[in-house]
Amino acid sequence: MDITFKLYAGLTDYLPAEFRTANQMALKVEEGATIAQVIAPFSLPMKMVHLVLINGVYIYPDDRATRPLVQGDVLAIWPPIAGG
């Protein structure tokens, strides 16, 4: 199935080089793949996977290993961001 995978801020460095300026890529994943399964091949440090949204809806950390994605989902991930 096809999803859109987006990484923001410093996490864009984990995308293939040709997708970094757009901060997103189309991605084929197995039917029923979980968030954890999708991000595993990208070697994201889990301490940097802070804010996770599917189609704009926040996914709690405890649900990320079991929450399946469906055709057309947009998975977006932000690192912790400090500011003030």
C-alpha cells in the first residue's frame, strides 16, 4: 500500500538525499504495517521521535508499535523542539 512519510526539522537528514528538501516521500509499505515498522529502516533514534501524527491526529507513544497504517495515510514525525 502507499503512504506519505514526512520528517521535520533535523529528522529530514534520515530521508534519502533526493527527498530532504521536500521533507517527504511516497512510500510503499506492507498492508497493516505499524508506525514502528515503517520508521525502522530509516534508523531514526527513538529519543528523537517525539511528535507523531497520522493524518494530523496525534499518536501516543504506547500506540506506535501497534497502530497500523492504511492506504493513503500521511505519517508525519517531529523531533523534540525547544523554543521560547
